[in-house]
Amino acid sequence: MQGRAIQKSVRQSPRKMRLVVDLIRGRDVNEAYAILSFSKKHAAKQIAKTLKRFTAAAQGRGTPIRKRTSHVEITVAMREDA
């Protein structure tokens, strides 16, 4: 038996999200929750909106500010040895 949780377009870069996900990969569910609750990273809150913005550019133009987003999928399954 397994369960999945999917969150799309999280306002966090994939590199920063990966740092937090690597902390909880392969852990027990209760232990993973404890790690996330005490982590100081902003991505930990995102794991437990995309805005369009423009900045001034040369010759009166505007260029978009890139807001990096991530898709997160967490799968929880029963262990074989349990």
C-alpha cells in the first residue's frame, strides 16, 4: 500500500527543494515530519503561486523577472520488512 502527495508550481527553485527532500528520503514518516518541522529552510514549509513581474531594461523596455518553480511528488509506502 502506498500514498502520494503532489504539489505543482511551488515558488522555490528545484536546487533548494532538493536539499530538503534529500534530508527526508528513505526515512520513516514520523521522523520525516520531525526533520521538516525543525528545518530552517523555507523549502521545508513548502513541502509540509507563480507571479508575473517585470523589471526595467535598456531603452525603456521591460524584461520578466524569472520566478523559479518546482513540482514536488512525495510517495509514502509500507516497508517490506515491517
